[in-house]
Amino acid sequence: ACHNPDKRSGGLDVTSRDSLLKGGDSGPAIVPRHADDSALLEMVSGDEPEMPKNSKPLSARERADLRSWI
């Protein structure tokens, strides 16, 4: 709801690979083949992930899938 072509919170659109590579105000959201250097994975991970806001955190499986995709 917050990171799409119509509402780019922080300048970020997460709806396509190209937009994730371009990133937002803080730079690229993903670094291909370097998941640990990817801001997107950092934002959705940890004991108290920053994203997604106002929603349940991603499951361990979803985070693993994201890591693999990156």
C-alpha cells in the first residue's frame, strides 16, 4: 500500500525488479547476488522489522524466499 507507482513512500516502488534496483531516497533496495547488502531484506528482518508497517512481519519462509530471489 505504501511503495508502489502511485505512492512511493521514501521514493521507493517495490512493484518491479527494475524499481527495486533503482531504489528510493536511500538508494537501491536490492543488490543482486548480495542479499546481506540489500536494504529491503534488512528492513523486513530482525526481531522487530521496520517493514511492513502496520502489518504482520514476513514469515521466516518469506524472508528466505526473498533472500534467495535477491
